[in-house]
Amino acid sequence: MMIKFVIIKYIVTAAVVVLVSEFAKANDKLGGLVAALPLVTVLTLIWLYVEQQPMSKIANHAYYTFWYVIPTLPMFLLFPYLLPKFGFWPTLLTCIAMTLVIFYVYALVLKGFGIDLL
């Protein structure tokens, strides 16, 4: 039974990613809108609930997701700016590196306010 459930989780989760990419191919704005929806987080919350995880674990996941999303947002502005200049892979790697640096600084700042992300 457990293996069936894990397979269902993979299929549903993969279907969401494929659906988002198909929307993005058909329409830039619609693809962006669907990608911006917290579908992965919602699915994760559902999977945690279905797997009978403690409510505190589910709540913590939502809480930390909020704080982790904020430092990723600059990437979405930098990526379209750098892409025509450097190409896909260098732009992606630059954005990942930038996000890691921003996240680290962000976590240090929030630690001063009692929010521990690291």
C-alpha cells in the first residue's frame, strides 16, 4: 500500500510540473501565473496531512516556505535581464548563485529579529 501511495505522489506531483510547463508553452502570462501559484507547497501540505504528520510540522512547513520564498524573488527580475546577454545556462547558474548569497544575507538579517532560517 505504501509503495502505491508513493507512486501516486510522484505521478500527481510530476503532472503538476508538466501542466505548468505546458501552460507556459501555450501562453507566457498564463504559464507565469500558474507557475507563481504555490502548487508545490499546496501539494506538500496535502501529502503531509494525508501521511498524518503532526499539525505543528505542517504549520512549520507553511511558515518556513513564506520566509524562504522572499529571497528567491529577485531571481525572477534578474533572469530575463541576463538571459539575452549570456544565454540560458550561465544566466541560470548566476541566478542560483545570487539567490544563495541573498538568502544567506537575508537569513543573517532575520536572525537579528529572532527568525532562524539556517
